[in-house]
Amino acid sequence: MNNQTAKALTAALQALSPSILSLQNESHMHAGYFEGKESHFKLVIVSDAFEKQRLAARHQTVYALAQPFLTVNGGMVHALAIHAYTPSEWVQLEQTPNSPLCASRR
């Protein structure tokens, strides 16, 4: 499986010095999937950089780093589900949310 996009996106997100970074390719759960496609990702990231940031600001921070990989900029990533936590929030979290199957998948 080609995972160049995932590797490049993971490398870009290292700018946040995450204590936890999990990037899952969920393309297979969506319509139009073919083997090796990297278009839909679920990101779980825990970083001190999110302290004192509201959820919207955390997403903006991640999107700024992911911008070169998004389809609006000619990249391959169509969807990025972001789950951004501070270390203290992560300790209290029981589990990360599951991603739904795309309704139009056949």
C-alpha cells in the first residue's frame, strides 16, 4: 500500500511536538475507494500546543499544517477527521470516537 501522503502528513504534524499521534487511513470506508487510495483520514493527536486553545483553534492549527495535502490545494486528502486533545484531556478520555461508514458507499 502506498502511504506517501500519510507519511508526509505525519511529518508535518510533528511541528506540534505531539505526545500521541495516530493517523489512520479510512479511505476504505468511503465511496469510490480503490486499493492504496489515501483520501480520508482520522487523526488523533495529543499535544501541549493545544493548551488554552478552544476546539476550533486546535482544528485551525492542524489544518494549517495539513493544508498542502488537502484536495483544495491539489493534494490527495479529501477528508480529515481531527480529534485534538491536551495531555490532561487525553488521560480522562475513555476512547476516541469511531468514524461512521460513508452513506454513499456501495
